[in-house]
Amino acid sequence: MCLDTDLYGSGIYSITFGGTARLSGNLPTAQFSSSPNTVCPNSPINFTNQSTYAHSYLWDFGDGTATSTELNPTHTYTTGATSYTVTLTAFNNCSSDVFTQVISANNTAPVINPISSQSICAQSEVCFPIIVNDANYDNLTVEFSGITGAVFENIYTEPGYYEADLCWTPTNSDVGVYTVTISVKDEHCPPPYPQSITTYAFQITVLLPSVITVYPTSSTICRGQSVTLTASGASSYLWSTGATTDSINVSPTINTTYFVRDINECGGVATATINVNFVTISPPSPTVETCGGQPGSVTLTATGTPPFIWNTGSSNAFITVSPITNTTYAVTDANNCQELITVNVTASNIPPDLWMKDYYGDNGQEPHNFVPGLAFDIWNRVYQDGGLIHQDPDYSANNNPNYLYIKVRNRGCQASLGTEQLKVYWTKMTTASSWPFYWVNYMNYGKIWGNIIPATPVTIPVIPAGDFTIIEIPWFPFNPADFGLPKVYICLLARIETSTPNPSNPNNPFGMAFDEESDVLHNVKRNNNIIMKNIHVVNENPDNIVVQTGNVYCEVATSYNFLFNIAEEEINQPFTADGMVRIDLGKEIYEKWVKGGRKGRGFEVGKFSHMSRNGILHHHSLQHFPNAPSPYTISITGTAEATIENIQFEPCERLPILVGFNYNAQPEGVNKKEFNYDVIQTVTENNSEMGRVRFNIHRPDCVTPNAGADQTIGRGCKTILTASPIENGNTYTWYDNATGSFIAQGSSIEVSPANTTTYELQMVSVNGCVEYDLVTINMDSDDNAIACIPDPNAYGCFREVEVIPNPAGGNELRVKFIAEEKNNINVSLINSMGKVYSSDNLKVEPGPIEHKLPLDKVPVGVYRVIIKCKEKMKEVMVERL
């Protein structure tokens, strides 16, 4: 037993023996590692001692040099042995242990994969695979020699491995035999130590290729044609099509390049390009359906080089054809290329589908997104004349009917049954009125406000497939006076009911594509057999048209906007470009609008603006119009749409607005007489449309007034301005042209300007026309050089004017006077606003004259009786009781 005190220390130890006992842990174990683990000349190697239980060491490096007792020695080998055996002896006081390891000095040479010698063709690229492996995982450097112009491509390298393609395209001048040497350097021992070089050589023979030609080298054909390509210059050939003959026949459908080469070694290559022109017809597989014996149609469109010639004779790029049997059509383009296409004809079995047109461009599709209320296929005629243009219904006190005309169409491919029913309803409510509540026996204020028109339902006669019929329905419009109005806005609703099931909704009892709901607008949009039209019932020609507005919701107060909109088809030449729209909101709606912040755009309140004839912008009050508008009136001119916004209605609240139109004379060179204008109500919160009215405006022939010839008067003098022509019902208003300020109303006025002044005459005709003229009164620059005109009331022309009775309570007014001479005398009756109720030109002889003015249509008020002759005028105020 040995106890190494160098390991355990000095002292007294008690050792007890019994059974089998052994003292362990004091025997040394020798172990080491080296870095690097291979030997390069004159390169040091570091040894790391990994022994245990040892306190002294003896190293023998195996090269015959001195030993070492260091713990971790470093040693440099200078001899040229291929390997060295290194021995480490580890000691302690009890024992020793020996560990040996062989360190290699050998460098295994890299291995180059063999490359066979071969022949290649000049003008053709060839690539040789170069692959090198090194068992020592050394970094490798690869080079080549023996040829010029070659390059390594697709290089991949990692320790111990190298791969690349040696690519070369020899020229005709390179014809010959070449030895190519591949040299590989391994970096087993880094510089400056010598590096080993491994080489591999192979032989390349460069051959001269044959010369091949092909005819034609290029050609242009039409798709479907063919061309023959012929090669020469060799004894055997291989084409890119796979053919091995000297000639091939090809028929490409697109531009194509063909290749041919000598099938033998180093055969030459030639090419030929064939360009293909073509014309196509779309759609590629057209089919039409006959419907009810009527042929369907399809549009065939040619694509290619124009111009085109079809076998139908057309020279357009497209033709629309309606064959009754399968028919082939041909088109030829400018390149004389032709295409054929066959249109196949099948018979359709679509059942009858009765419908009515709801908007311009409607073709019966279900659903559509256009706003209802402007239906094309329902219109009114005052008389039974079969006219096709809508007229507002006219109430007749003599119980004469108006006539509704409804155009019913069949878009199916079978004739209708002849049992379908047409029903027409009306309501005085808005277009958003709930169905059927407001349309069937609806009572309001003790009067019928909505119901089915008594002459319906009408059985619709059999309508052939693709045809239509117009149904005439007599009806008796109610009296607008029952509602205290000259014109009342209503909605008409026409419905077709059929027992034929709708394929998309077979359980609906009336053949509707979608089941009806309370939202009538929704119903119209989704079903092509329901249409709606907004109209007005009149008993005279009023200045204002009533449009009913309000809240369609009866549960909650709701804010709305009113949009006064130029119809889409009128954008380029709208009515408001030279006309004016007047909207009387009424006191209640006006105050709601003020409360909501007076929001909106595109209008003027209580006035309107226009450019005078000499380019001065005037702002005139609306109060000088006939039936002077209320102070709650807005006016709209110009080409932009107008809105008033954020008007809150209480639940179910309904209030009217009044819409009026005024016209300017038609601009020179413009022949447009009819205009469309929309009034639309939308919800402020989400801008959803709740209803609309379309006005079809017929511009009358407007007459331009004449304010008379310019005059020159002396300072302090008076003169009379007289308008012409003077017509019953016209209103004449005079303004200062420089400021637009109101001067007076009347067909004749007396003025005495302090300076030269231009006056603007505005004439508002009974037909709504508004036109202007200018007259200038020049002030004599030499005071008193021009005498004042005679007193209009002086002797001459007429005298002793008397108007009786005054006040007038009957149906006529007698105007008496004595004519002083044979002349023309005008007698007019004008209200305080300048509206002319009567104007008569009398040709008189000298003596007493009595002229009667009718009062049966003149309302209560104060009027002026004006007698004029030449420069003389007499005015008498009369009260109408």
C-alpha cells in the first residue's frame, strides 16, 4: 500500500483493515491533446496536459530532440518525417502512467474527377464539369491552362471540395487539338510553407462545323396557312420539330422561329422565322336563343388589322347578327387574313314575364338601384287622344275623365296567358308612403287620400313574346280645391298581378320576384311588375306647385335634407343655366331650417341675382314677382345643384313646399325646349333617399320687353318710361341699373333723375318668362337748354276721366272720358305689385268714350286704372270689394 503524501499531505493517518479493503485515488493517469493535430514544417504545435493525480511529467516528442518536463509544452518539428510518436509519462510518489499519440505529417493529395478527352465544334459552347475532393478538408485553389477565352462558371467551394463548369466557345480560328491542364493547390500548410499542387490533363479537339442554309429565312402568313422550309449544305438534318428531312411544311399559330442543324458531328445550324398575322372573332363560341319565334342577337367583334370586311357586307369592326338557324360568319382584315365563326341557335323556354319600364335604360332586371318615381310606362292624358307624352291630370267640374295609359311589356319567350291583372293606385302622400296602408282606402281629414283607381283591375290581353300592349284607363282626378290648392302632388302606383309562379320566388301569389314589404320604394326597385310615377293634379295654371314633404317615420323625430337637382341627362344644358327655380319653404319648414343652422348651398334667400344686359350684377328681391313670394322663399340659378339641410320633422309630421319656375328667353342658337328637374328628400344622417319629384319643364316662347328709346331731358324735368308689349297678367318692375335698386312697378312710370340714369325693366309674363331691357335717360349737360316735356295732365288727347263705381263691388268697372282727337288710347288695370289684369288699346274718335273693364277674375284689393295717350297719362286709384 502506498499513500502519496504530496497528494494527501503530511500527518498521522489511521488505517483499519477488515474484510477486503483498498486505498484508491492516488494512481496517476497520463493524457494530452495537441493543436494543430497535423505537422507542418517549422510550425509550432501546442500540447495540452490532461493528466490526473500526477505532479511531474516527462515529454518525448518523437523527433530525437530533447525531452521536456513542462506541464503544457510547445514544440516545433524541423525534420521531414511523415509522422511522430509523442510520449507523456505522468508521475506521483506512488506510481507513474504513460500515454502516446501519433501526430501525422502526411498531406493527402486532392483528387480531381476524371474528364474524358473529346471533340467539340467551333462556334458552339461546351462546358466541362470540374470536381475536386480533398480528404484533409483543405481549402483548394483551382486553375486551368492550355486554352484561352474559357471561364469557370457556377462555382461552388467549401473546405475539402470544389465544383465548377469550365465553359468555352471556340471560334473557327480555334480549330485544332488542345491539352487542358487542371491545377489544384491545397492549403494544407498555410503560406509561407510550401503548398502541394495536383494536376490533371485532358485533350480537346476543336472541329470546323458545316455551313447550313434554310429558305426562306423569314416569311409572313395568315393563321391557318402553311409554308415550306428547305435546308441545304449538309447530307443529313435535324429540325427543331424533330423532322430529319431536308424540307418541312409548317403552319404555326403564333410567330415562331425554327432551327435546323447538320445531324452529324459539328453540324451547322440555321434558323427561319415565320410571322403569323391573324384576325379573331369574339365571343369565341357564340350562341343565341330564339324567343317566342323571334331571333335573338349577338354582337361579333373582330380583332386584327383594320379595315375589316364581313361576309355580311359590313366594314365595321363589329356586327350584330340575329340568325334563325346555325350560321357561319367570316371576316377578312387588311392583311387578307380570314376567320370563321359559327353562331349556334337554340330555342329559349323562358316563361312569360310581364313588366313595366321604371326608368330610362330599364330592361326589366330585378332588382335595380334606381330611385322610383319617374316611371316611363305610365302617363296621363287630359283627353282620350292616345298621346304618348305625359300631361298633368286636369280636374273637371263637368265630370270629364282623364285617361291613364300603362305600357305593359312581355320580356319572356312565351305569350302571356291573358289572365294577368293590372291595378293602379294613387296616394296624396309621399313616394315613401307605406304599402298598402296609404294606398288602399286611406282616409285623412275626412277625405280619401289614397285608393285603387275604380276602373281597375283590368285584365291584360295576351301579349306575344317580346311584344307590348298599351292599356287605357279612364279616371276622375279629385278637385285640388278640396285641399285648398290649385295643384296637388300625388303618386301613382301600377302593379301587375299574375298567377304564373316566378321562378325565383315560386310561392309568391302575385308572381313577384321578391315578396312585398311596407317599404314601397323597396318593392318597386326589386320587382319589375311594379312602377311608380309622381304627378300633379291641377285645376288651373298656378305659379307654384305643391310638393308634400315630411317624416315617414312615426316613432321618432328625423332630420332631412332637400336636394334640388339638375337631372343627370341635363348636366350639359340645365334649365337653371338661364332660368330660375323658386322654392317657398313656408313659415314652419323655414323656421325648422333656421333652427337647424341654415345649412345648405347653391341658393339665395328672399332674392335672386342676374347679370344685366351691360354686365352689372343685380340682386333683386323676389317680392316683385307675380303673386309675391313669401319671405320664406329661396331662389336657385346657375348650373350647380342646391341643398337645404338638417330640417327636423316630428314623428309623422307632413308639410308642403311650393315649387315655381321662371324662364329667360331662349339663348340664340339653342333649340332646347324641355328640361327635367328633380326635388329629392333624403335622411340627413345617412343620405338615404326617401322620395323625389321630377318636373318636366316646357320652356315657353318668351318675349323680350322694350323699355323704350333713350331720351335726353333737361335738369329738373320729368319723363315717362313706358314698357311694351303690355299684356294681361304681366308684371313690370323698374330698377336702377347701376345699383339694382327697386324704383317702381307698372307698365309706365314717371321719373325725374338728377343725373344721367340707366333703368332696367323686368317683365314677368304670365307664362313664367322673366326678361329685361335697358333705357337711359340722359341729363342735358347745358342746364335748361332742353325744355321740360308738357304736363301729362295738361289739356290734349283726352280729358274729364271718371271711373265708376269706386269702390267696385260688381263684375265690371266703367271708365269714362272725352277724347279730344282721333287717336289710340290705352286703358289698363294694374295691381299694386304691377301685375296687369287687363290692358286694352282703343281706337277712338273725338267725343265721349265709355270702356268696361271686367272684374270677375280680379281679387279684392287696391288697383290703378291708367289711361295713356302719347305722352299723356292719367292714373285713378280704385278699390275692389
